Amino acid sequence: MEAIANRVVHLVAKRMADPAPPRETPPPAPSPQPEKPLPPKLAFTLKELSAQLGISKASLYRLEERGLLKSLPYLRTKVCARREVERFLDASWMKPR
């Protein structure tokens, strides 16, 4: 047992006396590839559309009730087609006089 302890002490002393090996610098990270732009969305959920237009979802429901904006049921949510949103935004009633 004493021989093992002496050997451990000898190895620790040797390691402390030796200078630390130089650290290798990691290679530079590859430059990120520019992402390809996604194609424009064809439809928006009411939550996305309310964020884009800066109005509440309740306002979108009111516009839908009045027939000014049409949405389609999609699974558990409603979506508005991009064309419908553009038609709504280009409507003459919205243009200033």
C-alpha cells in the first residue's frame, strides 16, 4: 500500500513540475450560410394576422361577421388566405378620401 502511495505522490509531483502542454485553439466556426428566403405565406392564422395588422383577434372576428374579411376553417383554427387579406387591405372603403 505504501508503494502505491509513494508512486501516486511521485506522479503528482512530476505532473506539477512539468509545464502545462499548450492548448490547441479550436478551429474557427464555419461561417453560416445565408438562409434561402422562405416563399411568402399563402395563408395566415388569425393570431398571425392580428399581429401583422396590429389589431386584436376580436377585431378580426368582427370584420368577419360584417363580411369584410373572409376566413376558412382549418383543423382547429381559422385561416385567411393571402389574397383575401390583400383584397381587404386594398378595399376602396379603407383608402383616405
